[in-house]
Amino acid sequence: MPTTDQQPPNDFAAAVSQVTAKAQLLVREEFALAKTEVTEKLTSLTKGTIVAAAAAVFAVAGLLFLGHAIAWGLYALFFNDVFWGYLIVAGSLFILGGLAAYLAARALKAGAPPTPALAIDEAHKIRDLVDAARSTPFSEPLVAPTDDQKPRI
């Protein structure tokens, strides 16, 4: 008959199995959290892109009519031929288009891809906990390290 100090091998195997199952569940939950964070960011970016595209369509239509009005106005005020009014409007639009392309390229270079910040923070906490468990003897309780005990990366 075993004493109270000794545990039967079945209890140890059950404990290992339970720890393994919980570790797998934790990893699955962390992946699900990362996936959710990235999905939320991409959904927000997609909605913003769709609204920006709709705004661009309306702005282009407005610019078309405004360009016609300016060209005919220049013709009526300054020139003998409507050609010059359209030439000035087209040149102005090309200059504005070049400026917009430059600003867009600069903004796209500054952008960063979305990162799952919460999942990364949780993964760091888990890594710190596992590192602490490796260096802690089995007789002591396992406690997560505090901020001053964490290794600097």
C-alpha cells in the first residue's frame, strides 16, 4: 500500500496529460486571439478603403464638371478659343495629380502592417512563465515573474 508521500504512476500520467491538454488549449487560444486581432484590423482597413473609393468617385465627377466650368470661364474671360481654357485646366490637374501621387507614395512607405499586439504580449508572458518554471525546483509553487524579473529583449 503506497504511503502519502508517494503518488501512484497513474496520477503522474494524468497530471502530465492534463498539463499537455491545457498547454495545447492555451496555444490554440493565443492563435485565435492573434487571428481575431488581425481580422479586426483588416476589416477596419477594408471599410475605410471602400468609403475612400466612393469618395474618390464623387470627387472625380465633381472635378470633371468643375474643370469644364473653369475651362469655359477662362475662354469667356481671357481667350478667343476654348482650347486654351481646357489646356490650362488639364495642366493644373496633371500638377495636382503628381502632387497627390507623391504624397500617397510617402504615406504608403510610412505605413506598417498590422501586428497582433495582445497575442504577442500574452506569448511573452507565457514564455516568461515557462522560463521561470524551468529554473524553479518542483517543490516551490510556480508564480509568474514580475516586470523587474523579466529578461530584457
